[in-house]
Amino acid sequence: MTAASETPPAGSGAPVSAPALNAPSFSPLYQQIKTLILRSLQSGEWRPGEAIPSEIDLAARFKVSQGTVRKAVDELAAENLLLRRQGKGTFVATHAEEQVQYRFLRLASDPSTTAQGSTQREFLDCRRMPAPADVAAVLQLRPEDAVVEVRRVLHFSGQPVVLDDIWLPAPLFKGLTAERLSEYRGPMYGLFESEFGVRMIRAEEKIRAVSADETVAALLKVAPGTPLLSVERLAFTYGDQPVELRRGLYRTDRHYYRNELS
């Protein structure tokens, strides 16, 4: 049976029954299969780092061709939600993976001024507070809802380079403390994923130039008025739910912001 002649998948053990696809009638079949796989990821049927069933097994489960499943999996892999490993299968991507954990950090050292060195994190504060109005609006919260506010400095080769202010919906991050953040050896998103069940799957950023005020200048060890790069990032989990607002100030005297366009 070719993909063009297949009917939408029905039941067959899917985490959500196939008739409830909530997809337009003109949606390609592989997109409908992608939706079902996403629902399984969101429900936690397959956890970060775990292997998902083979394409043959998924094709049997959804009653479609293997080619249709492959196209859906290809898209999820391109979106960094799944990770193919040659000869081993396909796995749920995790921020603990070396090639994934820093995909949201676009800062690179300028080889003409400094060598790439180790990264250290210094957590200055972690507190629960009512959401400021602008933060609540971006995170789709009510103004009286609680958030966890985190402030940290990233040091590269011993030099402070990034000052981050981060806001998280408090109900999703109960028990998060500066001590816990400092103790965790992996990336911050890895902690959110493994201990709080919140996976960041995509982000939007706004970038502009600003100058350092006295407080920021002291933390980043630059002169007041020094030009900085302001990067505001809104990170989303499944279902396009915003779960993190991050406002970072970057020194660019020895580093630059790197992106790949395709």
C-alpha cells in the first residue's frame, strides 16, 4: 500500500486514538503520524534518552507504510526532538546529549582574541515571587501567578561573559533552588528535563544592543556604558507552551553570537 492510498491510522494501541487527530482533512498523512508521535513524547510514553519503537513497529501500530513513518520521524529528527543513531535506532533527544545540550547557547569565543576554555556557572539568586506584569504576559500567566526567578553569570575561561535573568512558572519547578542548580553538573535544561519533566523543544529570540548600567557592569567586570548584546529568549515545551523567559546580557569583546541559517 502506498502512502497516498493509506487511510488515517485507527486505534491500534496509539496513546491517543487516531480518530482524535484534530488535524485538517487536507493534512498529509505523515503529518498526522508526526502528531501522534508528538503526543506520545508529550505524555511521557518515551522518555528523553530512550529509544522509540522501530519504524516497522510504528508502521504496524499506526497501520501505515514504513515510508510514511520514516518521513514523520525525519521531520522530528530535523527539529531535534528525536535523534538517530547509526545501527542503534532512534532515540528521544535529551539535553544531556553533547550535540544537543548547547544548541540554545550561540556564544562562541573569538579565536583572534581568546582561546575557547571551560565554562563555569555562578548562581546569584533563585527565588519565588509574583510574576511581574511583562513576564506574566509573555509566559501566558496571570499577574498574580508565582514564578521562579533565577539570576546567574556564565564565566568562560574565568571571565564573566553572560548575565542571565530567568523566569519560570513556579508550579512546574517546585523545589528548584540555587543550591540544586549549582550542584547539577549538566546543562540547566538537562536538569529541567530530568527532575521536573519539562523539556525545552524550541525557542524564539530577540536581539538588540544595549549599554551596561552600573549593576551589570560590576557583575560582568566592564566599565559602565560598555556596549553589550541583549538576548531575550522565550523557550517552549510541547504544545507551544512557553515555560521559560530568559534575558541575557552578553559581553562581545572576546566572544560573538553565532547562528547558522539554512
